[in-house]
Amino acid sequence: MATTDECRSALQRLSDNLTRANDDVRGATSLNRSLSCHIRDLDITFTGRLQDGGITVMDTQPGPPREKAQIRLAMTGADLVALVDGELEFAKAWASGRVKLEAGFRDLLRLRTLL
């Protein structure tokens, strides 16, 4: 089980990875969208923005997201850390239900290069 600090650190590493990504991935992350990441086992939600090719975490709240972000993720803290560390493949985790991703159809199409 990952801690809140480990999850925050994983989100920062993910943002760093996105800013250094190749053109295809950078194009997918050039969206300017609100973002939430609910960590189910800790019952906390990180909220922020996906913009300028990176993720900015603005707040951490107890419980599920209070507002519906344009891009919504839900997973355990351990899965978040494993995804960022390359130990868990997003597509397999999403297909098995370990990771939940919700977004508008157009955003999903743009984000597909990340999957």
C-alpha cells in the first residue's frame, strides 16, 4: 500500500516523464483539462490540471472527487506507483479494471497514444 506522499511523488514523476516525452505523446498531453486521480485504498483524490504537456497537482482532498473533472482516474496507490515505475502496463490494468479512466470521447482519442 502506497502512502499519500508516495502517490504525490508518483504523479510528479509522471508529469516529469510527460514533459520529456516524444512528439506523439507530447501532442496527446497538450490538452488543457481538469484532472482528478482518486486513490481508492487511501480514499483521497488528487485534483489538478493536465496542461502544457505536464500535470499540475493543485489539491488533495479526502474521499472521492467532489467535482467532475474532464479527465478522471481511479486506482490504488500501489497501482499508481507501479504504473509510473513501468512495472504495470496501463492497457492491461485498464482492461482488468484495476485502473479506471473516464473522459470525453475526443479526449480519449487524444490520450490513446499514452495507452
